[in-house]
Amino acid sequence: MPRDIKVSLGDNVLQRGCVLKDDVVMGRLYGNKDGPVIVVMGGISASRFIADGGRLNRGWWSTLVRGGGPIDLNTFQVIGMDFAPAVESDNRPDSITTHDQAARLKALLDAQGISKVAAIIGSSYGGMTALAFAHDYPDAVGQLCVIGAAHKPYPIGVAWRGIQRRAVRLGIEAGRPKEGMKLARELAMTTYRTAEEFADRFALEETATSPSKFDICDYLGSRGDAFAELMDAERFLALSESIDLHRVEPEAITTPTLLMSAISDQLAPLTDMRELRDRLGGPSELFTFTSLYGHDAFLKEYDAMSPRLAEFCGGLV
């Protein structure tokens, strides 16, 4: 059965000098307790609940992380982790980096007596954190699989996220933080997905007459509402900025690395993924696949990713 684990770090002094008060790192264990350990991390909306099924169905990657699946819980012990700042906490640091998140993961592993994991599989922000971990703790990880994340943010992505944060701050100043969050998420969805998907999916039918609304706008609004209920404004601001602060020196990462990329990804484009592959200090491979879903492909294109993930995990045994 899955079980939660945690370690308390007290007042955690972060990379840029601010303090995360009463920092508690929450993780969750799945699978074979005697098997090789794989850490799995997702985007800023993900959590430690990777493979939980049942009525709540809150396992965000349970299609891939399951008994008999590509990341086989009969073979491996899998660890998920919550990114800081915690959902349950009122503590919001002025700034947090992927290197801070990597240090928190290291503390969680140390508390469990795990000196080295077989692999870290990270998607989006989790992929950035995986790269930071391998950069800072090269002896603590055997292999990396990084999906939709590079060694630095892409400039247009920084611009888009900057607009999102300004929308959220305007909402906070107006006393309507959820409205700000909703607008930020609506814009974000247009960067996560592709123009081709939206053209294929929406007919631009009017759904109201005064003022005019369209089906695509209704969809984005529903996604914005859902996100605003799950993510508070201050936590979003910290994690969004953390993406833009992300930097690693690829040449310093000697861990064997599999990179995976949807060709349509606007936030971690193929040019940056190729540069990362070519600059990494250890063995590296770039696996690409096509998708209408852009950056969100890691949450959608299970059929495209499963064989290569299964092969990657097979090499860990």
C-alpha cells in the first residue's frame, strides 16, 4: 500500500537567501519496497500522489506508474514528492529555485536512508528539478529521464509566465485573487497546447450573444476555474517564477540521461532539447514524438511514451 513519508527542515534558508519557515518535505512511497528506487516528479500542479487510484483517482501519472506498467510497481519502489511551498502551509518564500527543490528531495531521501536512487523521471518542472538534482548531487542518482524540460527557460515562455504573474498580482491587489488565477491559467493553457489542437477541437460557435462568447473561451474559462480552486495565488507566483529562475550547466551533469520531447512543445522547444543533449557531460539520448498536445504531451501521449519509458526502466534492473 502507498504510504506517506516526510522530513522536517525547520527554517530552510534557500538559494537566493530567503527563508522557508517550518519547511516539511512530504513524499509518498509506492510499489516494491525491496526494488530499485525511482523518483517521479511532474509539473507545478503535480503532487506526491503519483499512482493513487480508487474513488479519488488522484494519481496524476497512474496510467504509467502501476503494477505491470511501463514504470512497474511490481519491480520498482517509486517515490513522489510535493514541491515547496506546500499547499497546506501559509509560508510563502519570496523566491525558490529548482536547486532548492532538489535539496529538499535529497533531504527526503537521506531521511529514508536512501543514498542513491536508480533513476529520477521528471516532466516539466519536475524535469528541471531532476536536472538540478543531478547537477548538485551527482553521486545520488544513477540515471535521468527528463521530459519536456531543458537546462534553461525559453525566452517566450518567460514572457508568457510574466504576463500570468502580473494578472495574478492584479487580482490580489483587487481582492479577487481567484479571478487573477483564472486569467493566468487561461493564458497558460494556450502555451501548454498547440494551435493545431485548438483548430481541430473548436468550431468557434457562439455560446452567448451579449457579449459574444465562443466555445474555445468557455473551455479556457473552465480550465481557469478548476485551477484557481486547486492552486492558491501566492504558491503559484513562487513556482511560476521558479521556472524562470531555472539554470543548470549541462556540462557538469555526467549522469546518463534520456531526454524526451514532443516536437510541438512551445515551452521546452526542440532547439533547446537538442542543445541540452549535445552539451550534457555524460551519455545522452533525445527521443522525440509527435503530438497535438504540445507541452502537455507528458500528460496525454501515454502510447507514444510508454515503450521508451519501459525500455528505460528495464535498463535499471
